[in-house]
Amino acid sequence: MGCDTGTVALPRPRPAPAVDPWLRRLRPGPAHPAAGAARVVCFPHAGGGAGTYRPLATAVAARTVGDRPHEVLAIQYPGRNDRIREARVEDLRALAAGAHRAVAALADRPLVLLGHSMGALVAYEVARLLERDGTGPAHLVVSGAWAPSRVRGGTVHLRDDDGLIDEIRRTRGTDPRLLDNRDVLAMALPVVRSDYKAVETYRHRPGPALATPVTALTGDRDPLVTVEEAAAWAEHTAGGFRLRVFPGGDHFYLTGHWPEVADHLVTAPPRPSGRCEVLWPAGAGLLA
């Protein structure tokens, strides 16, 4: 989200390239996929890169059953990692447009979109574009993100470097030692600042609710997103909605819960019911 940098995009082994510069293949699919085998496409948080989702690809592989293995890909935004020489994009809809062009070419198989924080908004806008094309995804999973209608704006991207570093520390998703390394910060902060600007200047444009079913994942101790703000994603779909709350989870709860996140990607999405399915150990059930 606007304040979600968490793990920043640092140099690391590159994910296997896909054909499109926007895509990185983290887990290949079968040469001759069985009917129903899905493609999972992951959208990183602000400051993040495609490699963030390597543990998720491993978790998805462990949960694939029978002859329907899921291919896992991730979006690589411009201006970071192996796209460092490209101009950064500071408009969220422009990010979605670029990602959409890449993802649309994958729509010959069912698509499951997952986005964390800023990535949730990008994935949502991509889902809208895919539905416009007549190739809507099978499932949209949004994590650590307030609903598009609840976006608050913000001015974090206007802070000086120390103020931006303070915000990164607040999300508790980055090794504090990296935040004391000036060489790392010189590379990472411009990326973080551009991503913050993309989120903080984003405004939702009203339109039809998605036909795509939506699952929202959140931690109940997230300092950036309340459970109520995550539940508001129900307003943006007519295709079924599920809310999963991780007790004790902060903004980057998912790094300790990759297997559970993977479960939501490989199992059936929620069905339309007029109710909100809530998975929360303290109060599981249905909300009207």
C-alpha cells in the first residue's frame, strides 16, 4: 500500500525469465497441462521484486495434487533488479496497463492473480482490464491491502530519505541491517519512493463490481490496514468473497505463512452467496 515497502528489491539470483520483460517464471507449468491447470501470477509490494515470491512458488508446488500442477509467475515492475536501467513508473494505472499486456497473453488457461499491498491494487486493476477483454481471472487474492474504495492517499513519497527509512522500519519487513547500509539505500530508496507515489496518487474510478471472486488476506496486527478495511474488498466483487485473518500477523504476515497463502491459490475460490465468508480462529463464520 502507500506505506508498505517492507522488503526492498535487492540484488538476488534472477528468477527464470519469461518471454515478456514484465514476467518472471518462478515455477514452470507442464508442457501439456491438464484441463483446469491454472497459472498463478503474483504482483509485488512497493519496493519489491518478482523474487519475493520464490517461497510461495515452492509452497504451491508442495500443494499441487494429481495432474493439475500450477504454473507460478511474478510481475517484475520496471526500474528494479534486472530492469534497473528502465525508467520507474510512478502511476499505478500505468503499472497495471503494462502488466495487463503481459498477463493477457497467458489467458488461454485459468488465471489466479495474487497481489500483496501495492500489488493488490495493481492486480485489481489488471483484473478489471481482463474482464473488459472478456478473459477475467478465475480468482483474485489480495493481501495486506485496504480496498480500492478505502485508499487514503498520503505524502510518504514526499518525505526526505530519513522519513522514508522511518516508514520502511515501521512495516517491519526489512532486515534493519540493510537500512543502515548506505549503498543499499542509495539503490533502493528511489524505487521505494516511486512506488509510494504510484499508490498515494491512485484514486479508484467507480465502475461495475468484478465478476471475479475475491479472497482478502490480512493480519490482525497490521499497522497499515485494519481488518475492516480489508473486509471492504467485498464491495468490489459480485463473484463471491472470503476474508482470511491471520492472528498476530503484521503487514508482512505472509512471510511466515506461505503454505497457508498457497492453499488459497490452489483451492476453489469463494462462491457468490450474498454473505462474506470469514476465516478467523477468533470468530469464523459468515457476515451479511
